[in-house]
Amino acid sequence: MLRRYCSVIGISTILMGGFIQRPAVAAASTSVEGAAESDALAEITVTAEKQTQNLQKTAAAVTAISADTLIEAGVGNLIEAEKLVPSVRFQAEGDNTQVFIRGVGANLDFPNVEPNVAFNFAGIYLPREADSAAFFDVQQLEILPGPQGTLYGRSAIGGTINLTPTKPGFNNEGETLLEAGNYSALHVTVTQNVKVSDSVALRAAADYTRNSGFMVTGADSKNDPSLRLSAIINPSDRLSVYLWAQGAQKNGYHSNLVNKGTDPATGKYCETCFFYGNAWDDTRTGPYAAPFGQPTRERDHYKTYMVGGQIDYQFDGATLSYLPSYLYLDSVPLYWLSAIQSSNTAHYNQLTQELRLTGTGGGPLKWLVGLGYYNSRNSGTETLFTNLPFVFYQTNVDADRLAGYSAFGQVTYSLTDTFRLTGGGRASSTKRTANGFEVVALGGLPYDFDKTYNHFDWKIGFEQDLAPKVMVYGTVETGYQQGTFNALPNTPTYSNEVQPEKLLSYTAGIKTRWLDDRLQINNEIYYYDYHNLIIQAYSIAAPYNIIFNGNKVGIRGDQLDVLAKVTQQDQVNFNLGYSRSRNKDVVDPTTGISYDGLSPPYSPDWTAEAGFTHTIPWGDANIRAHIDWRYESSWFADYIHNKGTQQVPSNKGDASVTYDASTWTAGLWIKNMTNRAVIAATAAAGIPGPATAYMDDPRTYGVRFTVKY
């Protein structure tokens, strides 16, 4: 959407040399949850590789975040989870959430361009517009970086994000969360289990978020209700049926973009300047009054409804699982691109099914095989000057249909008690058909597209236990994103096809625990060979900016994660990510200009995170104080590094204090303590520009209460 508007290894791991007798290069995964009342760190289980396993025995850099951690950190959506995950950018672009992991992501929110990181809810893939809805009643959030073509396939070229909702319990317990804060904020979550019988349990979870808006006009506000109903039915010891249905709406006021890159005093270029000292001021007054109307808050119109489930049958030595789902989504927002009222619509109907068989017999062989199918139909348009008689269509996709089939499998075999080999693959076939009309400025002629993409992804790797709690691993695997099209008609001299993306990754890591499970140090190094990056040509004078393939991008990096239980009352976490992503062969086909050596969009070289929790026993309760800090080096919002699209190095801090009496808690919290202005999705252009930007949230603070019953 923003780009369409433009038309008008790494870290040294010698950390513990004098502290531990053997080499201690840390493994590349961590959890931000530890043991609150123990000398040892908690054992964490994850399902990132579609089997339940200990996080420290998973040969991947998984970050696992528990429900309690999400609540205390005030994480109410995917964007807010960024502060807990190394080497990522999670940011708002209207009703979408843009996700970048280790420099891999998609900054084009076109109907015909899929995200490069898959978001899965209860094992079901969701489109990017659906991942911006509220998080509530979550059991665990897992982030798995790097290509996951074998187990996930669709849109997983840069990694996967798996959100697991809390399932019904066989009891009658419930919980209420109540938060209030500045900007007239109110957040309520209510959950309730109902034990119908020894074999049937129900759960209801309702969530409501409201605030008055972070922008001066009242834009970027929430009035968002959500509801989830779920059931577990166990007809026999072998058969388990989990069903869920969820609905969410956004009835607040959509976020506006602000002008960035012009000094309001001189009218000259200034990279870090906004019009006002308050970066969230979206008004246009004085010499910069909007020529096409005065920006105001515009109502968001967003709703999504989903149903899904998982049916498991236990055979002797294997479990057969079936995961069906259906999603409906409708998004019709209005907002101001600084000085121009605009709309960017999205409509989805999606059906997915997965059938997999997982070995449970034990022994030296661990395996799973599966079949997948999805059928997704979506459409969308973007229009500018929607408040004027001369509405200008920027893009128009009347129908974009994807139908995909796949067969996949993965096997891990223990050659010895300490050495294991892993291999896997996925064969997929995806048919894309589309039609619409090109923009009026080019004639408004009809176009169509029809292409089938057949592909095979693969994975090989090893694991070696050097000691009971020291494991090294190495993996080579691929990722793939099917091709797409430009919303233009084919001619004898022009093809509207955009080629598929391909990524080959090499990773090596080590995972360790020391000092009686009080210290965890993990590290992973990686190199990605990334071909055919889908990006968009830039020309502010062009009536249409084409999508094209950047031939090659190279990414190398290192992720260091440290988690320590210093005392029974004190826990420290530290994450340091280095990800050097650079264009190696990226040439704009419309101009012939090379952008080699520049970083792709939203790719900071460095990220660092640190957290500290101190627990004070207080009678039968505890007082828990926590602080988080995150640093990002500089990054640009496009591959050209246009003026106004740079975010200079930034850091943010959050803090909370919680009184925990087991059955109830009360606490104070603050986010973005220093009120740091950080841009989110941004693009060159504007009046006067040179860029317009969405903004991350300003400083917020409030109180939080929870009660269990």
C-alpha cells in the first residue's frame, strides 16, 4: 500500500572462556519464561516442528513465550511481542502486521503478494490481515526463524510464528483480566471453563480493548471486541476432538500516517524531522495545511471470523491428526496518507486442511508425514483522494485465487545415543489465477493471470550431544514463495509474471545449560542465499510502479541468547542479534540502476534485548518487579534508501511491578518509558514528504488486575 502511494558470521561467541572448563558457544534459542520459585530454570516444551519436544533439544532457534509472560509484558498483539524476540521487526501497516525475521519479510501489502513469514493460529495459516487482531487467552507464542519449507511450506520462506490458544480444561475455573491506562485505555479479558462431563469440556474467552487514540486527531484508536468458543470432546481414550470458533472486529479509528523528513522551520530536508515536536501529531496546519482536505480520524471497518479444529486418533505407535479450517475476513478502512485520504481494502475466503501421521512408538526413529491443501480467494483495491470527485485507483485486484496441494515428511534417526540425523522434504503444487483492471492512468484495460508452480523443498541436518545438557547441531534447508503478477495486461513484449522467491539457508548452533540448570547459553550462526526477492520499482512520476525480482540478497548473522537464574529471586535474560543483510544483485529494471550493497527494507544490523526480574517474598504472596530494554541499529524502509525512510538507532524500555497473591494479582506497568518516536511502515513520497510513516505506539502506562476463580 505505501509503495503504491509512491506513484503520485557475526558475533564472537567467546563468552565463557574463563568461566567454564569446556568451550561454551551458546545455542540459538531461548524462552523468556523461567522458574519464579526455584533455583533452576524451567523446562520449556515447544511444538514449532509439529511435535512436542524440549526446547533445548530442538535443533532450531525457537523463541517460546508463555501466557504469563505475555500478560505481564502487556503484549496484546503481535506488534507488541517484538520486544521479546531477537532479530525481528513486527510493525503496523494499517490493518496489516508486517513481519521481518533476520532481514526476511515482505513490505508490499498487495492482495497479490503474500507475507514471507507464516503466521499460524492453532496450527492454521492466517493471511497478514488476520494476524493484526488482538492476542487473548494464549497458551504460548513461538517464533521459529529461517526457512521452514519442509514442515510449513506456504509463506514460510523467512520463518514461522505459531500462536497456540488455551484449550478447555476439565474443570469450572475462570479468570478475568482488567487493565486501565492513559489515552482512556480499557482492556478486559474474561475466560471460563465448563466441565460438561468426564469426556466433554467447553471454554469461552472474550476480549475487549478500547482507547481514545494515540494521534492528535484521535486516529489510531481501538474499540475492538473479540470472542472465542472452544470444545474438547474425547469419545474414547484413542480419539480426541478439539473444535474452536473465533470472531474479531475493529471498530475504532484507523491510524493515519505522518509526514517525515522535512524541517518545518526551513522547509528543507531533515531525516529525523516531523512537522511537530509531537511525532504523533497527524494534523496539517499553517504552511503545511493539507491541500485536499484536513486530516481527521477515520473509522476502521474490520471483521474476521474463523472456525477450525484438530482431530487426533491414537494408533499403536502413531497419531493421526486432521486440521480443518475456514476463514472469512473483510477490511475496508479509511485513513490519511499524511495529506491524502485513502482506502486499502482486503477481502478473504480461505479453506485449509492438513492430515498428518506422527510416530509415537519411541526407539531410534522419530518421524512424521502429512498432506496439505488450501484454497484462498481474495480481492482488494487501493484508492487515493477518496473524499474528492476524482478518486484515483492505485491498484485493483478483482480476484486472486490460490489453490495448493502438498505432501511432506521429516525423519530423525538416532545413529547412536548421542548422534542424530534429520532429513525431510515437501512436494507442492500451487495454482494462481487472477483478474482485474489496470489503473485508469494506464488505460484501465483488463488483465488476467494463470500459472501453476511446482516445487520441492528439502532439509538435512545433524544433532550431537556433547554432554547431557550440551548439544550442537547443523542444518541446511530451503524455503520457497510462489510467484505473483503485476496488475497489468500481458502484451507481445511484456509479461506480467513475477518469479518465485527461493532461499537456501545454512545454520549451525549450540545449546547449553550449566550450573545445575541455572544458566542457559545458546547461539546460532547462519547464512542465507536469497534469490528473486519480490520488491517494487520506485518512480514518483510513474502511473504504476511495477513489482519485480531482485536477483540476489545475502544474509549472514549470529543470534546469542542468555538466560540466567542468578538467585532464587532474580532472573536475567539477554539476547544479541547480528544480521547483515545486503543486496548483492538488485537492479531496477525500469531504470537500470543497481542497488547492490544496500540493506533490504526493515533490516537493522544489530538488535539487543535485556530483561531483569526481581521477586520479593511478601508473606504468602510475591512482589515481582520487571524491566525490559530493546535496542535496534539504524534501518531503512525501502531497498533504495530514499530520504525520509531511515529510522536512526533507537531503544525502548518497559517496566512493571506486580503483587502476586496466586489467585489474584495487581500491578503497575509502563511501556516505551522515554516516549521514543519510532517509525513503523514507511515509504517515500508525501506532501511535501519526502516520506510518510506509520508510528509505533507512544508512552503508555496503567494498572492491571487479574483474578482466578
